[in-house]
Amino acid sequence: MEGTTEYLAGRIPAPPEVALVLGSGLGALADAVEDAVRVAYGEIPGFAASTVVGHAGRMVAGRLEGRSVLAFQGRYHAYEGHPAAALAAPVRVAAALGARTLIVTCAAGGVNADLAAGSLMLIADHLNLMGQNPLVGPVLPGEERFPDMTEAYDRSLMTLAESVAKAEGIAVSRGVYAALLGPSYETPAEVRMLRMLGADAVGMSTVPEVIAARAGGLRVLGIALITNAAAGISGTPLDHAEVVVAGAEAAERFQRLVRGVLRGLPRPGGSA
Ligand code: HPA
């Protein structure tokens, strides 16, 4: 991590306040970053090249809504074969560079039948069903061995996101995100199981980043775009193309929400 941090510290224009991890179909927000410095993941020492269609795989540092941001356009997934620690590398490096807030986003299937495709869900809590944890191994500098996960997703950031959503006329709900390894989608029986366990949405990411963020003391806002009803709910087969299409369709709403949150974040050392 040290070499990675040093390398990026030499390339970014300013220390980031906020790290943004942009999931499937949601990466366009990084194109709006001003005074942007773009670095492909493949160029960053300690990062692997990312492979999935719809994921650009680059870091974009610059300003958005007057805040210094470090956006990750495309993420590593466990199902690509990356070890859990590699999934957490972007968040860890953002923390090492100074970010104190993480806004993490993803595409997800709706397990709760009330969640329509195209809707946005604030992640209020999660179920880690990936069978992995990025903190396994030695404790890294600046991280805790046993981070408390009682409030993994920051209440005040959720409240802020809800007030932005209300002002912008964007519908959002709160729910529990279940993370599975993938890459096969769930079976209908698994989706019924997830519903019994209390999940509202299901995906294959996000949780490793959130765990690393909490270990490093970052505040987290999680936003899931429901791209489809989870398997067995609508009766139609799932297709990755619909995930990408739903992302494009929701991009404008999603960007307004995140921009509003960035505007509303408390200023370091300021009153609001
Ligand atoms: N399941 C898991 N991950 C997903 C889904 C889904 O239905 N949709 C988008 N990501």
C-alpha cells in the first residue's frame, strides 16, 4: 500500500476529502470531475487491471461540487479472482491520501419486491455472505483489528442523502444489501433465503470496500441502484446487459443525488 500511496500522492492535485467508488453503469459521474487527473488502474503500482464490460477501470482525482474527490471509475470484484485485499485497495489508498468519507455505489438486484428496477436504495446495513473479508491478515497501519460495524453506514450521511433526494424529487428508500461472491446470479431459492435473512437487495461488491473503510475510520454512504428484480421475482432470466442499461437510465438521477450530497457535506473545520 505504501508504494501505491506515494505514487498517487505524486500524481493527484490535492488530498481528497471524499472517495467515490462508482459501480456498474454509474461511472459517468467521474467524467464530470473538474481539473481531473486520470490514472488507469493498470498504471497504479499495487493495482490490478479490471476486466468487466461497463467498468472503465481508472482513478479520477479532481473537484466535484467544490470538494476534492478521488473517484474510482469501475471496481475490482471478487468474482474476477482478485483476493479480498485487492478489492479494498482503492479505499485504503484513498484513506491513506486523506479521504475521511466514502461514497460507495453499486448495481443490485431487488430482493424486496417493493424495489422497482431503476430505483435507488440507500444501504442502511449489509449481510456479508461473500465468504471473505479484506481485513484477514496482519492489521495495517491506521486500521483496527476488530472494527465495530454497528453503524457501518453513517446515519447522518443517510439523512443528508434523503434530504437531497427530497429536494431533488428523487425517490430513495433504505434497505439491507446482501453481498454474494457471484458471478452467477442467484437462484430463486437463494433469493427466497436472502429475503428471509432480511435482505432488500443483492449484489456482488461493496461490502469489502465498506469493511476496509470502517477499519480505517471513514464515514460511509452506500447507494445501490436496483437494476432488476432478483431471480425468481419477475420470472424473466437475468442479463448483465439490463444492469448496464438501467445504470445509464438512472445516471442523471444518481448524479444529482451524489452531487447534492457532496454540496451538503460538512466542511472540514467549518460549521456546515
Ligand atoms: N444479483 C446480484 N448482483 C446483481 C444483480 C442481481 O440480481 N443485479 C445487479 N447486480
